[in-house]
Amino acid sequence: MKLVQHAQILAYNPGITPSEGGLPGLDVLKKVMGSINLFGIIAAVGALAVSALVWAWGHHSGGHQAEANGKKGTVVAAGCALLLGAANGIVAFFSAMGTQVH
């Protein structure tokens, strides 16, 4: 009997769906998140430039450790820029996938 009750509790649909306009300040929150995203992209550009300089300096000076760190920093900065630029699409994709779960 407990197993049936547990299954019924898990199968319960609370009927909650995302909707706009439910709380005040949604427009402000969207602007804040957009500004944070822009700040992150600008920081990624700076990190990419610094990492590329370290990579070039390490390569031309024979500093293998600096060259390797510059390469790693370049890849990390490029990955961050990719994720920040694709943030809306990634969240929209997984949100849409989540609506398919029943």
C-alpha cells in the first residue's frame, strides 16, 4: 500500500508553468542579467587578449610553462565567450526539453 501511495505522490502534477507578469520587477531583472552577461563577455575578451599575449611571449622567449598557460587561458576564455553568447539558446533548449518530461 505504501508503494502505491508513493507512486501517486510522484505522479501528482502541481500544474505550475512559467508565466510572465506574475512578479513585479521582471523587466529590471532581465536588464540586470543582460548587463551581467555583457560584462562577462567583455571580461572574456580581456582574458583572451592577455592569454594570447602570454602564449606569444612564452613561445618567443622559450618559456614552455608560460606558453602552455597561455594556450590554456586562450581556450578557457574562448569557451567562456561561447557559453556566454549561447546562454539564451542553451537555457531555452533545456527548458523546452524539460517541458517534454511527463
